[in-house]
Amino acid sequence: MTTAELFPDLDSSVSPADDLYRHVNGRWLERAVIPDDQASTGSFRLLRDASEEAVHQILEELSAGNGADLVAAAPEATEHEAGLLAGLYRRFMDTEAVEAAGVSPLAPILAEVASISSVPELIAFLGRGVRRGVAGLFYLEEDSDPGDPDRYVPWTGQAGIGLPDEAYYRDDDKAEIRDSYLAHVQRSLELAAVPGDAAALARRVMDLETEIASHHWDQVRNRDMQATYNPTSFADLSTSHPGLLLDTWRQAADIPETVLSTVVVNQPSFFDEVEPLLRDDRLADWRAWAAWNVVRSYSPFLSADLVEQNFAFYGRVLSGTPQLRTRWKRAVGFVESVMGEALGKFYVARHFPPAAKQRMDQLVARILEAYRVSISRLDWMGEQTRAEALTKLSNFRPKIGYPDKWRDFSGLQLPEGGLFEAAQAATSFEVDRMIEKLSGPMDPDEWLMYPQTVNAYYHPLRNEIVFPAAILQPPFFDVNADDAVNYGAIGAVIGHEIGHGFDDQGSTCDGHGRLRDWWTEDDRTAFKARTRALIDQYDALVPVQLQPDGPHVNGALTIGENIGDLGGVGIAFLALTLSFADSGEPAPIDGLTWQQRFFLSYAAIWQGKYRDEALRSRIATDPHSPDELRCNQIVRNVDAFYRAFDVTPSNRLWLDPDQRVTIW
């Protein structure tokens, strides 16, 4: 493929040695317009739009009665699944029925809230909310046990707030957002016909959430896998926190005591500190808070005025998005949230060719081999830790495209009623699935993303890397592109996900996913010195868009992703180099060397444009650095980049050799 085909937006007025990101994406940045219903656009967003449209087409066909034809083309799918998908989609799209129902579905639940006259009644209401999908004071979910990764355990931890993060309740620069949130709560309560003075109720909500948030751990502390792994028995947790009435909560949620024999508590101090808030003299506050959580949780499934009000804050204020997404896009999101994997069967049959999976298998194998070579050569790591690292690497489990074993939806039935009832039934089905999983061994074939998802992930407790089908297309992966282009794009993504196995979190787990310190003290110290240097680099950065006064990147929050990015590029480049051992290096294409095409391809995958509000929110809460820094700051640390583009001290991307960080 020609350079013009692969990189149509190259800006020759910007030197790659000064700004690789804008050299590759500059012309696109100038002309790109963020759609009114989105907070950003770019390579990820455009692929997600394409995936969304593909799924939309499938749902339209199913809804039109073409389920039999689609099932025939997707052998793994069933008529039952096709009927459920069509039913969920039709209920969401039936705006006439949704508007006719208005807020009436909330009335019986809000009546329960109004009748709460004691803490036990409050706790029982929160328990019932688990199956209803109503946000609560703490969450319950299942995942692998870091102490015994072959089994599932329930995890619980802090919740209870409506803003994105605890910092939003205390930081001075979030004061305007807090004011908007207070107004949003008040207006939502009015629209939902919650009895009482909405302004006074909203103030109670804000004050109580501020108290709850003050007991939350911050984002950086929550990254500590040792600190957040606190296994105990549910009985002991209940006994040590009598004011939380946890057994009352469990019974109301209809969760068998047998599956809660062991519980992992993420933030123990949160339970200690919110317990005193549950008092009879605070019940008016808790009733207001509970009513708000009912309204907040169900707003997407109610009449247009509440949907719009919900978007006015969470869309416009928090992310700067001016326009609500069209109904069909929200319908796709809802159906995916309920039956995303079932939809994936139809998506794979229509959009994922076997050749792509075969090429990816080869790429993953080569990236893993490059990691083996690199770890074997590390001069800062001792032999004992090196042996453990290589053992962990040999135990990595790649998953590509789609699951070998699909989720079973045969137990899901849609009740009589409309969208509201369907949403409740879906939540209760998920709770039952959680209980079923907690009753058996960990399923190694389970996927935590859908095939149509444009993303990838590494799971430290399962030591697996997962690449859904939808990400395996340009600009990330192109079966017609040369190796340099694919290694610079999907190769770096593969390397990134493998790198998570050795980042600040993943490095605390061994090759079986067990939380275990397999490092010598000297090697851990050397590792921390390198990560500290990378943290310091990112702490100093502000995206160009928000300069000069915008917030700095949080190096400690983003360190795991930055380690993944840095390792991903370095290891993908090494893998590409090793692949030329037998065939020799390829000749330049259109005047570009393979090294240059590798880095241009890497820059292309980070093409992105954000609204200011969305970028500020991302910096505050997202463990990923802004796109331009995932490109420019990473290559500043990679020696091969300097050689590829003859970078000198006079160039803006120059970083003195003694300041460059190499970890893996």
C-alpha cells in the first residue's frame, strides 16, 4: 500500500522530529469536526462508529423478522437469542410506549423510599436495588481471587456518589461542576415527581454525597493491588460492621449466603467510615439520596424530558457534548449492555474473516518472542526475577477475535411490560449469573469484552490478553499492509497489553494470576526507579490543547498505561527487527524506510480530537494519557525513533539519553 493510502493526512510543514503526532495527523486535526452527539472523534471513535452501525444493521434486520436468516449465517446463534435481541431493541425504540409510561414506573419504588422509617428498612431497600439496577452505597461483583485465581470471589467496595470521582467533591477547580450537579439533581427530582421540596432534597443529596466521597480512596490508591486485596468472610465483615446490617442487605438482594463465604473488600476504611452515617437521625438525608439514585439509575429508560436532563449534565457539562445521541444509537448501547456477546455472534459471522485471526495469531507469537528476548537481555534485572518473568510470559493466554465458548442466554426471558421492565429483568439475570459463577470454578474461556468492541485488555488475575474482532481493522490492522505498518499499529497494541503484565499492577501477579511478590528487593527497587522517572515525565505535561493553564497529566494515575505504551512500542519494534533475520530488511516504500513507516503507523492510531471539557475529565479520572502524549512522549524515550528521523538536540522531541526511560 502506498504512503498516501496509509497516511493521507501527513503534514509536511511539521517535522516528525519536532511533533510526530501532528506530522502524521495535523491535516486531519485541522479539518476534523467532532459530531454534535460525541465528546471526541478519532481513530478509536471512528471504528466504534462503524461497529455501532454494523450492529445497528443486525438489530434492524432481527427486528424486521429476519432472525432465521441471520441465525443460519451465524451457526453459534440461536432463535431464542435472535428473539431476545429483537425484543430488547424494539422496546427501546418504541418511544410512544416509553412516553406514555412517563415516570409512572418509578412511582412504586419511590413510594418505598418515602416509607423508609428506620435504618434496617433503608438497608433492605438498598439490597432490593441490587436486582433492580439501582445504584447503592457499595457495589458487589465477581472476579478471580488473587489468592486463588482458579475460583471466583465476590468483590465489594466504595460507591454512593453521582459525580465521576471523589475529587469532584473537593477540588476548587470543580466548583462550577458541583453547582451544575446540584441544579441537575433538583431538576431531575422535579421531573420524576419525587414528593417534597426538590431544592431542599437536592441539597441533602449533595451534602451526603460529599460526606460519602470524603471516605473514598482516590484513583491512585485504588491502583494498589495489594492494598485493595482484603479477603474476609461475609460473616466477619457483617460482625465487624453491625451498623451496615449486611445480612439484611444480602437477604433483600436474594443472594445465597453460601456464595459469600469469602468476600474481597477493596477499600476497608470506606466501610469503617460510612457506617456511622447510617443513623435514624440522618434518615431524611438517606431518603433524599435513595430517591435520587432511583431517578439517576433509571433516567435512560424513561420519558424524553428525563433522558434530556440526564444528558444535560452528564453529556454537556461533564464532556461538552452539545447533542444527545440519536435513539437508535442509545438502543444499540442498551442491547449490547444486556446481550453484547450474543450480538457478537452475528457480528463475527458477517465482519471477521478467518484470515485476520490467522495473521493476528502470528503477530502475537512474534511479540511474545520479542518480550522473551528483551527480558533475557535486561541489564537491570537479576536472574531470579528474570526466571519468574520468563515463566509468567510463557503462561500468557492470548484470545483473539471472539470466544471459543459463548455465553448462555437461554435463561433470560423478557417480562410483560415495556423498556423499564426489560431493564430490570436484565439486571436480575446478571445477578443470577454472578451467583452461578460464584458457585463454581473460574471459567478460563470467559471474555470481558464483546467481539464488536474496539478495544483490547489484559487481565492480571487471569494472565490473558484479549483482542476483540472489531479492533482488527485499519488503522490498527490491515491484511494488505506491509509488516512495518502492522507492527507499528496493532503490534504496539499487542505489546502494550502484554506490557500490562509487567506494569505497576501486573507485576504484582505471577504467571498463574496469583497476587505474589516474585521480585527480589533489588530488582523491585530498580523497577520503581524507572517507573518513578516516567511518572515525573508525565507529571510535567499539559496537552497542547489546554496550554498554558490546563491541568497537568497525573503521572501516578497513568503510569500503568504509560508503561504499557512504552513497552508496546519498544517490543513491537524489536519483534519487527527480529522478523527480518532470515528475509533481510525490506527496501523503502515511497521513500520511507521501514523504521519510519513503523513510527508513522504508531502515530496514526492515536489520531484523536476532544472537546475541552472531555479532555479535562479524562485527565482527572482516566488512567490513559491524552492521545498526543501517548504518541509524542513515548517516542521521545525510544532510541530507534531518533535514528529513524535523525532527531537532534535542536528538535523539540529530543530528550537527553540519560533522561530516556526503558523498562522492558
